Amino acid sequence: MLNKKLLFKYIIFPTLSLLCLPLIAQQPESDLYKQFVASKTTGDQSILPDFSYAGYKNGEEPIPYITGPVFNVNVYGALPDDDLEDYDGIQAAINAAQDAGGGVVFFPKGRFLINERKPVVGDAPRAPITITGDNIVLRGSGSGEDGTVLYCRYNRTKWLVANIQADGGGFSRTELADVTGGNERGKFELTVSTTAGMNVGDLVMLELTDPTAFNAEFLAPYQADFDTYKDTATLLKGGNFVQEAHEITAINGNIITFKDPLRYNVDITYKWVIKSITRKTGFGIEFLRMVGNATPDFEHHKNADQRDVINPDTALSDYEFHDGGFKAISINRYQNSWVRNVVLESWSNAIGFGYSTTSTVTDVLITGNTGHNSVQSFKSNNLLFSRVTDEASTWHGIEVSHLSSGAVVRDCKWRSWTPVDVHSGHPYCNLVDNSEGGMAGTPGGDITGFLPHHGRELVFWNYNEIDTEARVHDFWNEKKKILTPIVVGYEGNSSFVEATLAHHESHGTHVKTPFLYDAQLELRLGVDPVWIKEIATQTVADADEDGVSDADDTCPGTPSGVTVDVNGCEVFSLPKDNFKILHTSESCRTSNNGTISIEAVQNLNYTATLSGGSTDSKNFTNTISFENLEANAYTVCITVEGESDYETCFNITITEPEDLGVTTKVDQGKKQIDLTLSGSTDYVITVNDIVYQTSKNKISIPLSNGVNNIVVKTGKDCQGIHNQKVLITNQMVSGIHPNPITSGDLTIALNDKSTKDPQNVEVVVNSISGKQLLNLKATNKKDIKINIDDLTKGLYFISIKTKSEVQTYKIIKK
């Protein structure tokens, strides 16, 4: 039945809202939270982990509103509402921001087309719009339908390739030290075998790599049957099952101190190691709407195995990808990054974080067609998902999986018929904080592998289960493997199998501390973290829509589409096609007659500076050329008089012709010569006064009986000339092997001429004195085999006879 207190609350709320105040006052204080607060003074280990280090800059600072420099995508060819794809222009703007060391890639209002390329079987997968640098922010002009809309028409050929992907690189991890002195969860210090290669400010990875600890420590009091959970056993053999990214804040001898607490008891009975890692920083997506085209009739795993379509008769765009095909945003190996004030409509996969840390997703709405995944933490640490609302009934709700820890799911909402998606792969120590959704059913992830769905310290704080059916939740059964969660302030119609819980408090009533994350952060910082509670809206006035707020804009009224600096002032720029660069390479080696010519569209006072094999500087207004250049790599940089901040550079390579290269193979039987050519793009071949011209690197040319004169040239005599004479005879034998021979069978290969009538071919073996030793007739086979074991060492002559001629060949018996 519905809890009476809840029934009373919801009945009176619409009409007598003031009566809610006594109810709030009656909410109990949490004994578990009291014990957590006391532990900060006593130093005792708290039952509750400290989740206050989640989010951008560990929750200690608000997400910044970066002011510039601003790179307006219009300048780079991405124009809204013109029905032309904007992929290249958006990528060009991102590249320009990265080349500048960071900045805001700004999207004015309107609809931008980010993937209009219809996928075709056999095509290489199209790269995402890719960010690889630090401090790059993609900023729109609002997430409403009248704001900035990034539209994706076609699916990707790979099932989880995102349309916008931040890739921080840094795949390798180098082992730096063993942990020689452990500590308990919640502490900050470890003793290591060496601190060589470690510095304050470094991000390192703490890993438990000892598979014996899995049953003995990680799963206790449960045990894993590895015959059933084979994938889990394989994973344990191959690597770690606890990993945490930590920033080093102090090094004292062999003791290192981390910024955030350990998420797991570090017992040096087992092997723990410290590894180096690198992460990019400061990537953000904000104030825009992304619209995908995911199928409207989603079926879970309907075509999960069709991740790469292989049917050549079906266009990729004709497939209904259910589990994938339309992924919006992927952020891998980044820290201190964010997605905020974004609407994601009709995506199969919305937002995925991988191998990342201390980042925030806030004020995100998922809507449109039902998809496969909403927001995911994969092998990541200290992520904050706040005010994420899933109106699309995404199959898997907000997800933590695969070694993720320290994640906080705060004030989020999803559908009633799915549980929190702890998606297997050993996530541990994560918080679901004052959120609402379902709790019944099986979490994601293969039940036969990569278990448990979640390890220790999954905390439900003031969770509201909106499924009205009364259930008994068992967290450890044949379909669900969640290790002893903590449940505080649960509201809903269900109950729990108490033996599967580590702690259960205030069932049916939220506790007085509404958000555990907020309270722990305020306790740590000593101030109310209002930035966590406030919704960042794009209310900053920007009258000229240049991406710089009016308060910071010292140049109001800049024209639409121009590039501006951090002050909103127009940065002098020229169209990317303002300069036409042509070059010619050396005609011959050492001729030193290469040229570079420049033609400008706009007539201004330019200076072109050449560097590389030689240096030179010239002034021009329209055209200029650099001559007498030797083969080398050159850079030409162009500046404009009076525009001190403007410079554009071009890389040009002057080459010299290679020497002509010719290799030949003569086929006597086919009466042809096969030539392999290099060093040029065009070749002239003369055979017995017949001229052949080709641009191919390989060519076969027929030959005549007798002597054939072959000459190969290019258009430049300085590259060399190839001369060759080839004698073609009517050979009856295409080969005799092995020759020399020591024992066994000698093989005589007859060519096509002889095998037209092989029964009329006679084979005679004579000694050097002319004595006949063997005489045999050929069979209908192309190869004749003669055993020479009875022959002594020496030189012999083999004669091949037909009615019309005799040909003799030498063999040597060793």
C-alpha cells in the first residue's frame, strides 16, 4: 500500500502547501550522516563514503563561462539553415581553436547539419567531429528549438561512434611503483616503493591487479562461481578490477598524498600498483540542442550483433539500428570537463564518458524517440550527473559501469520500469542522490560475465521509487548482483531483503539532509556550494550575438559571423581562400629551379616570408613569386601591414625528380617483357621502333623472335635512360630444375609450344664425351621427371627433340 504519510503529503500539497512545512520538519535526521560528520573529527572510518569530490574541479568551483577567444563557425563555412552540410566548417573552427591553445567554438542560432553523408557499404567509417585539445568549449545560442540545433540525418557505420567526440589520447599507462603501505577507504595517503617519475599535480592511477582478492575481498561475503561467470574470470586474468584516478597533492619521502580519498581499502596483502596516466582538460558543450534520427520503434538488442553491416546489397542508411548508430557525445580521457544546458533528442546513445574524471553533466534533457543508453560513466571516476531528465524512456537509465567509482547521480529522473543502471564490470562506491525512477528488474550487463553489477558502497539517498507496484527488492539473486548497498530515506511502495543490505535507515521517509552530496561538499568547503544548486542559464546579454557578453564586450555591434577576441572586438581575418598558392618543383636534380607563387584576392599591403631550404622576404599587393628554389620543405607566412595580430602560413614542398627506375622480367614462353617503372608519372617505351606511352607503373609489352631493343625514357633526360636487349628464341623448355642437382628427380618443364604434342617430344641425356646415357619419350604431362641418382658427378647435356628441331641444355650433377 501507499505509505500513509506520503498519501497525506501528496493530497494536501496542491491546496495547502503551507502544511508541508511541518512534514519537512518531521523528517528524521540520519544517524548515518551524523556518524559521517563525527568521523571528520574522530578520524574513524565512516560507513558512508565521502562523495563530495565528484564533478568539475572536484565540486569546488562553478563551471566557468569562458569568454574567449571566440571562433564563430560561420567564419569557417558552417552556416545555419542553408541545407548544406556543416561538418567540415565545424571541424575547421574547432581546429582553429585548438591551434590557438583553446577557445569558444560559437554556434549562432539556427539549424546546422552535422552528418548528411549517406553511409555506403565499403566506405571507411566517417570520423566524428573531433576535439583533441585542452580548453575547447562548443557553445550554442540556446537549447530550445529556436536556439542552436545540430541535426544528424544519417547513422554512423560503427554502432558506438559518436557524432561529437572529445578524445584526450593518452592510452598507455606506465607502472611507476608498487604500493608498500596501505590505508583504509576514506584516507588520502599511501606508501609506495618509489616516487621516481611522480610530481605534485600529476594524475595517477591506483590499481588492484591481484585476482586472488576478488573472492577473498571484493565480493565477500559472496563468492563468484567462475565456471558460470566465465567472462569475469577472463577479465580477472587479464587485469585489474579496482582502479581509481587520483591527483597527487604532496610527496613526502615515499609517502604520496591524494586530493580525494581512497574509494577502497588498500590491503597490501594483495598487489596494488601506481601507474602514470594523462588526461586532457577543459572540454565543454553547452547551450545547444542535438537532434538525432534514432528509430522510433526501438527494440532492445534487436540487432545488437549487426554492429558492422556486411550485406553489400543493402544500403547502410536503410538499416534500423536499434542498439546504436546514433550516438551524440563521447568524452574520453578528459578531466574537469562538462556538458550543461543541452537537449538531446532521438539518440540511441546520448552521452558517454570513458576513462575520465572530475567532470559534470548538468541540466540535460533527453527526449524524442526511445534510445539504448542515456548518460554513462565507463571506467571513470568522480563524475557528477545532476538534473538529468530522461523523457525518452531510454532503455538503460543513467549508468555507472566497469570500474567506475565516486560517481554522483543527483536530482535525476528516469522512467518507472527500470532500475538505476549499474551496468556490471565491477563499478563500486557510487551515489544515487535524491533522484527518482524505477528500482525493479535486472540491471544492464551480461548476467554471465563481468559481474557483479555493482560492488560495495552503492548508496541510495532519499531515493523516490515511482513504480506504484509493491515489490520486495532482493539485491543478490540469480539476475541481480549488487553487493550490500546502503539505503537511506527510501520512499516508495516496496520493501527490501534486509540481508542483502549493508545499512537501511528511514524507510518510507526522506531524511532531513535532502542531498548527501551537497551536505558533504558544504561540510568540506565550509561554504554553501550554491553553484551546484543553481541552473546555469544563458541569460548573459549578447546583443550582437558574437559569443561575448555585453558586459565584457568593448566592441558592441560587430557584424554577424566575424571572428572576435575575448573583448568582443573584430579580429582581422581574411577568407580562407584569399590566397592561391602554386608551386613548381625542380626540373632535374640540382637544377635549383623550383618556384612558389602567391596570388591574393584582396589587394592589400602584404609581406610574404619564406623559410626552409632558403630564406627570403618580399612585399606585394597582388602577386609575388620565389624562384630558383632547391628541393626542400618550405613555409611561407603572410602578414598584412597594420594588422599586427594577423599571420597565415602555408607549408609547401619543392621536390626533385627521382632517377628513372626500371626492373624487367622476360617471359620466353609468352614472348613478352614485364616492366616495373618508377621515378615519373609518364613513361615512353620503345621496342624495335614501336613506341608505347604509359602513366602506369607496371606494363607488359610483346616481343618478337630474335633480338629486341628496348629503350625506356621519361620526359626528362636528366632522370636517365634505360637500354636493354632481349633475345627471344623458340624455347621448347621453360625451365630445368634443380640445376645443379645432387640427387633425386630432375624436372624438365616444357613450354606451351612443346606441350601441344608432348608425345612427339624425345628427351636424350648425353655425357660430355657425347655418350648417350638416357633416352625417353615425353608423356602427356607438361613436366618430365628424370631420376639422376645413377649419374656420376659432372657436366651433362640434355637434348629436347621434336620432328623439326633439337634444343640442348646443360645440367650439372654435384
